[in-house]
Amino acid sequence: IFIYILSIIYLSVSVMNTIFAKRTLNKIGNYSFVTSETHNFICMIMFFIVYSLFGNKKGNSKERHRSFNLQFFAISM
């Protein structure tokens, strides 16, 4: 359930970021692929911060680290 909530937050941030970028960049020029990827990277950082702050603290450190990498990779894709 927690992963679904985080993915919804991630998608919301992505959509808001894209809308904001398109509005700002309409004055500058075309919305390029590089700009889109830059905003996706910003969204990934936001997701990482949210996950780090509210992530599951149970289990040992090695298990948490492995689990985090799999979950972060799955949602990033």
C-alpha cells in the first residue's frame, strides 16, 4: 500500500512539474526532450526524498537497502 501511495505522489509531482514547465517555457520556446528529462530527474529526486523521509524503517540495514533499490527502480521505470 505504501508503494502505491508513493507512486501516486510521484506521478502527481511529475504531472504538476510538466505543466509548470510547459507554462514557463511557452514564453521561452519549444518544450524540448532535454527539458522534459530534466524535469523527470527532478521528480525522481523528489520521490527519493519522500521515500527517505517516510520509508519503512523495519528490518536490518542490508535488507532495507536491497528492498529500497528494487522499489525505487520499479517506480522510476
